[in-house]
Amino acid sequence: MSNRFFVSAAAAAAALAMTVGSGVASAQSVSSVTPPSGIEVGDALGPPSDQWKFTAGLGAGIAPDYEGASNYRAVPIPYFRAGKGYRYGQLFGTHVTSNLLNGPNWRIGPSLNYRKGYSDASNNRVDKLHNRGNSVEVGVKGGYDVQVAQVPFPHTVLSFGAEALYDVGNGHDGWLVTPEISYGGPFNENWNFRLGGNFTYASGSYMSHYFSINSADSARSGLKDYDADAGVKDAAVNVAVGYKLTKNWGITGVAQLKQMLGDAQDSPVVEDAGSSVNGFGGVIVSYSW
């Protein structure tokens, strides 16, 4: 690949990220970009290194205005990963995950996520809902990885895992558990991929915070009264495809398709003012050293 092509691609992605960042700042809102299951960026996939390795990236994407929205907005996507052997810490969007175990199979580590509420929603009825603020969630993520020997590509891994998060930021005051499965690895020395799926079970406090509507909110917004209970709130499929532009630079495309389920799907926030199907897509340029 020519240097001219690489410089053009990097400049275009940087310009897009700067434009998106400006737009989000002007809206006085930070969208919560929770990464698709098992996502990797740059050349993080493949055999682990016995030396410290770092990847930093910045991208731009399109995400729902809120969970279950029909409107979308542009969002910046920051990325950073530091790792040695099988241990790592990773930031993607507003989500931090890690692994403290230095082994090829089991992994577990603390996680952190910032989740945007419904304030400043572009839908006027949803924007009028009271006390739907942001949340800061802490928890743990773990799993088990199985090396799939040479079928159909070398170094591919089948991963089973789950993440549990609890709000400590006086937002929804609830918890979520997300089991997931993913499969991925390198096509060759330049291309890598990851396919995955997951679903999320949410507590009653979480569901009430984001999807219930009391009589006061109903009068204020025009949306009907609704009481959301604990249950499975969504299921999603995810894909990430990365390409190594040079020894250090890479570019990755990510996408997710999510179906709202249960009481979340039936909430007027989704059924009347939004959409039960949400998508997410973005492109990230990264540098590894």
C-alpha cells in the first residue's frame, strides 16, 4: 500500500473524528459507546507478546441518541489498550475492561462504564422525562477462551464470557449482567476479524430508570404511564474487521445490531418515541508500538 494512500486515509479519519468531536461538544452531551462483544482494534488479535505492547486510536461513529432511540448522532470513539502476555487493560468509547490472568484460557478483571441518560434527547417527549441522568457503572468481566486450531484460520479463538456492572454514580442504581460469545482472529498478517453476540439482563432499578413512566412524566411528556420490570432488555450481534496499514498503523471498522426485548421493547420510550432495533457503526484509526 502506498504512503500516499495511508496519509490520505489517516488524514480523512482524523478530520472526521475532529468534526464529530466538535458536534458532540456543541450538543453538550457525551454519548455512551459501549463496545460490541469481543471487539479488538489494530493488531491486538493474534499470539500474545512477552513484551509490553500499546495501541492508541481515535475514530468516529454513529450511535442511537439514547437506548432504544430512532434518532442517531455522531460520536467520537477513543481507544487505548496496554498489554503484556495475556494481561491487558482496554478503553473503548466510555467502557474500560481488563484481564489480570496471564494464561491462554481463563480471564477476569475489573471493568468500568459511563452510561448516558436521556437528558438532551433530540426527541422532545423523551427529553421531558424527569430524572433520567447519567450513570457510572463498575463491575467485573471474565471468560474462557478456546484456541481453534487452524480452522479455518490460524490463531482464531472462540470466547465465552460475561460482564456484571453495578451503578455507583446515583443514576439508575441498578445492575446488569451480559453473557457473550465471540469468535475471531487474523485472516493473515494484515487482516483480522471478530464476530460476536450477547444479551443483557437488567435489574428492576435499571429498567425503571430508563423505561418506566410515572404519572408526572406522562403528563409532562405525553407518553403513557408504564412500569418496567427486571428482565432481558436486549440481544445484539457484533462484527469488527481490522486492517494493518503499516507496521504500526491500523484501521478497524466496527458495527452492532441490537434488538430491544421484553419490557424495554414495550416501553413508550421505545415503542412510541423510538425504535426496537438499534444500530451502531464506526471506524477507528490506531497506532501500535
